[in-house]
Amino acid sequence: MMITDSDQARPIPEPTLRRLPTYHHFLKTLEAEGREAVSCSTMGRELNLDPTQIRKDLAMTGITGRPKIGYVVTDLIGAIESFLGWNDIQQAFLAGVGNLGAALLGYQQFNRYGLDIVAAFDTDEAKIGRQVQGKEVMPLSKMADLARRMHVHLGIITTPAEHAQYVADQMVAGGIEAIWNFAPIVLSTPEHIIVQDEDLFSSLAVLSRRLRTRLQAMQ
Amino acid sequence: MMITDSDQARPIPEPTLRRLPTYHHFLKTLEAEGREAVSCSTMGRELNLDPTQIRKDLAMTGITGRPKIGYVVTDLIGAIESFLGWNDIQQAFLAGVGNLGAALLGYQQFNRYGLDIVAAFDTDEAKIGRQVQGKEVMPLSKMADLARRMHVHLGIITTPAEHAQYVADQMVAGGIEAIWNFAPIVLSTPEHIIVQDEDLFSSLAVLSRRLRTRLQAMQ
DNA sequence: TAGATTGTTAATCGATTAACAATC
DNA sequence: TAGATTGTTAATCGATTAACAATC
């Protein structure tokens, strides 16, 4: 089936979206090696994924392959980049300049993946006015107003859990539409706000349970 | 159906494991307020989850509720903690003391969630020997040997993508069984090694696509 | 041509949601 | 008692995997 623009309205499966950057990274290494084409079976072997699944994921980007040959590497890279919107960069505000906040501010690579953290906010007087990773820290009280004036639609929360809800409220007040939440709490926000939780404790729960099960099995 | 010890052998659904820390956090706030019991409907309303789903998740921990009353808050907290193994703490090594590595080293809260990062490793001479977040940075060349001698089974990779595979190999050589991988690449490891990927670029892909779809719909 | 590979439909699998009897 | 809530089975939903004809 052909993928047309109107079809794109239907939601892309989240697992597919998560895998696309993985494909992109792998394809970039192939490109660097001078490989021109690649098959789903090859990719599946390297990435531990089912080839059919890869084929379906790639079809979402609108690119087609050729039987016996596979997909053209550079075409695929371009298709993924434009599908994920890595060309037009989203501006974002970050609130909470602790260790994690500073780490995200310093993540230069974000710029190549469609994200630009343009300003950081905190309530700590000791941090306000200072530069962190080359970005000035501003008082949280100015965030909402600035977001509205700069048309920033994405907010990143890296505060401790107890301040996260207040920050989220401020972001919503500033017209922010999507929140990337690194605080381990469930935010309460208006229906239409997109919230993506990045909860390290949840991930840790999965990992440590799997490890414990394994260590027990080894005895 | 009763959950017995032998049943625990069957794998717990990953989504369930991910939600348990969320319940725990919410229950802790209820406990602080002095609430003695809570129903799944109440929790579902606060956490935006289906009550039946919560009921099934909680059943995994072995705790039972009482019709009309609900669950005893403190019992539930204890059951989740022991189910997730937050009492016996896993020791871990971290490799790659950049911004993100330093942030994880400084995450005091990990200690309450069953994780203790006991040492950090890097290849950068400027970092080796220095303390970061109160933990000494040691040369990566010593990691494998130390892991084996200290019986450390969990490794955390926070290096740039290009060094992650080498670090993973070293961890495997040191007898590490599980890897928490923050580098955005697919590691190639022996079959039995547990790898959990924490790929921020994948998460970002999901979030920025959702946001873009929404901004387009708003026009 | 023969065979590897694509594109696509069908079957499977697992998680979520709905339905409902049991119970406090 | 009546009604809210649990525990559990059945139905639904969506993603993964298998099957297979089309094609280079």
C-alpha cells in the first residue's frame, strides 16, 4: 500500500517511532563505510530485530525498496530525517538546572535531532544569571511570559519531584503544548497537553527485576 | 487466583513493572497525608489509569484488597518495595563520567530504589583520580578486574556512542550480567546478557512527532 | 532462470479494557 | 440491606511474527 500525505494523519505506532532513530544511526555507519544499499535481513541481524518489522517501519517513512537489492542507504537516511522532522528544529525551555538539567543542556547532539534548548530556568538565586553549558540561567518567574513571547511550545522538566507540578503549571500558562518530564511523578495537566514521562526509576525497576531473576536462576 | 512463589517465575509484564514505581510514589504521598486505605478507582483518577489495570498490577505483588474498602496503604507500599527488591541493594559500576554520567552519580535517590553506584570509570586522564559527586573516578582498564573481584553484576554505560561497544565488552569480560545503556547504539553482547537501552533520541522522536502533529492540527 | 528480497495480508501474541459474580 | 469495590474471566485492541505472491 502506498503511503500518502493524508494517511499520515493516522497515528504512527510508538514502537515504530522509537526504532527509527536506531535505524538512522545504523544507516549512518553504513554510509560512512560507503555501503550503497542494505536489506532488512542485514539490518535485522545487526539490530536484533525481525526483518518484517523493519520493512513495515521503513514503509512508514514513504520510502520503498527494490526486491533482491534492498533500500538505498542515503535515501533511507534522508527519509527518516525528514519523517522525524530533524530538519526544522523545535525550540525548548528547560526548568531545573541540577545535575540532570545541566547534562541535557550540554547535550550538543540534540541540535542534530530536531531539538534546541534555548533557555534554562531555576529558582535558585545562586544559579540565576550564571552560564551553564554556555546557556544563561534565568529566573523561573520569567519563563511563562518568555515562552509566550518567543512562541516556544516545548518544555523540559528536570526539577526534583516536589517542584515539577508547579513548573508544569507555569509551562501551561506560558502556552507550552508538550512537556518532556524527567521528574518521577504524574503531572496533572489539561487534556490537550502532551506529556512524555522519562522516569528512570521505572526503567530501573524493569532492569533490576530482570537482573535479580537472572541471578537467582544462575545459582 | 493466588500468587505463589512458584508463579513468580513467569515473567511479569514490563508495563506492569514500569507502573509499580508510579504507584509507590503516589502511595507515599497518601501515607504522608495519613490516608489508611485507597481504592483502585481513586488511584486511577489521579494517575490517569484504568482501575482494572491497577488492580491487576497490584495483584502481582501478592497483596489483596477488600471489597468496599480497597487496599491498606502501608501494606501496599511494603509489598511494592519488597516485590521490586528495593531492600537488597544492587551494586553497579558506571563508565563514562561526562555530564550525564556525573548526573547519575549524583542521583542520591537511587539508593532508595535498590541501586548503589559504587565506582565510576573513564579513560580521560584529566578525570581519573578526581572525585565526582563524592565518588572516585578510576581508569577504565581496571574495571573488568574490579567487577569480578567485587562481584558487581550491573554496569551503566554513559559514554559517547563510539566507545559504548568497547565498554560493554569490558563489562562482559568482568562478569557483568546486566547493562543499563544510555548510549544511542545497539550493543552486541552474548545472548545471556541483559541490556536495557535508555535512548533519549528515541524518546525525543516520539515526543517531537506528537508535538508537530498537534501544532499542525492547531493551525 | 533461480533465488533473494520486497510488500502485504493473515495468524499469533500479549496487554488493555469490559463484564460480572463475589463480598464486605 | 444496598452499593461500592474486589477478583477474575471474556472481549477487544494493537503490535509482532508468519506466510506468500510479486518482482528484480
